[in-house]
Amino acid sequence: MFRTEVVASKNIRKSVYYKVFNGFAIVVFLSILIMMSNLFGADSQVGKFIAEHYNDVIRPVILGLALVIFLTSMLVRNAMKSPKRLGSLEMDENEVRYLVNDELQETILLSDVQSIEFEYYSFRMRGNPMGCMNYLTLVNTHGTKTYEIVIANTMVKAEFGELLAKINQKIPVKVNYAYFLKRILKDSDFKF
């Protein structure tokens, strides 16, 4: 039986603001990179604009963007340090139980679940001091139920990976990774 905490970290990276900001930041960063590399040529209108307005337009935009990125990372880090504890989750090959103060609140039979999605962020470490921002989503005929769970260490991660591998034999389990590099390299505990 796998047991872990269910928390709510006020995760800003799941918000629309964060996704829009990331898209905007990438566009601005790529635009500045293209303009700075003289891709259009030093004598082009873009090259002349950069040379004339670097100190009064380009530089403040870069500094402002860097400040907003810094503040956003501070908000995300603060949310990860102090998540609100909601209860605990017990899971085995047959059912998922959600408990609050050790009182059973909800039981979901895995025979009623159509699929499981797990978004893995990381276990407890310096960048994620509480081990939160890992999302377990159960999809059934009544809709979806998402729990933000704590992965305390690598042993807990390995135990959870084994359980998901067993469940994957009965119903489809999909593992998504929050980090881009993990999407390429995968994680050995979640290979099934």
C-alpha cells in the first residue's frame, strides 16, 4: 500500500497567467536574440533601430523581463515551501482512499477508473523543499479527480513507480514530466 500526503501549493505554474507569461517571455527573448545577432544585417532598419534605441528601449525591456522572471520564480518557490496540507492518500492495486485527519472521505475503486495520469515534478530536494507539485489525476465516467501529492524521497518515488506499473497492467497509466529534460530522458522508476 502506498500512502502520501495531499497538499495544495497554490501552484502558479498551473495558472493561465504563468502560461501566458511564458509564451510572451519566449517571444520577447527570441525577438531580442534575433535582433542582437544582426540576422537582418547591420544596415537594415532593425539594426539601425537597435543601435539608436538600445539604452532607452531594448535595455529596459530586457531588465523588466528579467525582474518579472525573478519575481515569478520567487512566488513559485514560496508556494513550494508552504503548501497547505489537505489530507492523505492511500492507494493500492484495487482502490484509492482519500483521508482527512485519518477519517475516510472518499474511496475510488480502480475498476471504475478509465485511466490515470501522473505529472511528475520532483521529489523533496532543495528546489522543491516539500516534495509537492506532483499531480495524480484519476479519469472515470463521472469526470476527473486530481490530487497534488508529496513525493518525499527517491524510495517513495520508486515505490509509487512500482504501484503504477502494476496498475498499468489493468488500466492505462500515463506519466507526464514537468521538466523538459525529463521528457526526453524519462525516469527509470516510471518506465512501464
